[in-house]
Amino acid sequence: MNQKPVFNEAKKEIDIQDELNKGKTREQIAADLDDNDLDDDGIDDEFAYEELRSKASCSVAKIKGFLYGGFSSRFWMLRKHINSLDRAKLELVPFYNWECITLELEFRDVDIVIKDIGQMDVFLKFLIYTLRTIDGKRGTAEAILRQTLEKQTRGRNAGYALQDSLKKHNEHLIF
């Protein structure tokens, strides 16, 4: 979901002359007019946020693969731009390579920036598990998973056979 800022029209406007007539100082009025300050609750009441469905939304079934890091063409072009910046402006880079991920759909790619490394980690694990992938392409882990299951089944069956033979051997022992 995307969050679209919506201007809160209910915010009270201040009439400066009325405030001066009430005995407020210019500093107090300036503090009242400062829109950039957050309220005591940490929320800026000037804007509310409306949740909208993103135009880039898709179902997991439509994801063919993913690229982790800034390797898709959009991020690659941004990398070229960043490399051309002087050192002083590099502090203002909006995101890092490890915060980028590209979802590959059938007819388009969806580029996402996730700044929280914990959320990125959970998202990557989700994609790897649901796409059953080892390299970012859907289904590439199927053969490995099938072989692992077969080995587990053979090992389990061998364990049952060994257990049965030990039971038979122990039945013949006389104490």
C-alpha cells in the first residue's frame, strides 16, 4: 500500500494582528505559525495520510524472479549518476545498493527501495521460500528440494529397516 499525503484543512489559521492584540509576543506567534514542528505526539497535523493501492501491486504468483541490489537498468542508471557526483554531495545519496530490489514480472519490472535492513531480510526470505529459488528465478530450487526429500525418505526407510533387523536380532538373544 502507498501512503498519499492529504492536506488537513481543519488546521487552524492564525490572524497575526488578533494575536498581537491579545498580548502575544512576535516569538510566540512565530512558534504558532511554524508548520515544520511536530506536535507533542510526534505527528505533524498539517497532513494526514490516505492509504491507496499502489499501481505497482501484483500477486506473488505473477513474480517470475527478483534481483537483489542495484543491478536493474533503473538502479544502474542512478549508479552512473551517483558516480559522477563530487564527494561532498555523496552524503545526500537517497539510498544504498543493498536497499534496492527489483521484482521481475512478465511484462514489466517493479523497483523497490526498502531502507530497513530487517524488513529487507524478511522480504528476501519470503521471496526465496515462495518462489522456491536459489538464484532469484522462480523454481530453480525444485531439483535440490526434490533430491533432499528423496535422501530424507531413503534415510528414513533405511533407519526403519535397521530398526526392524535389530528387533529381530534382539528376539533371538536369550538373557
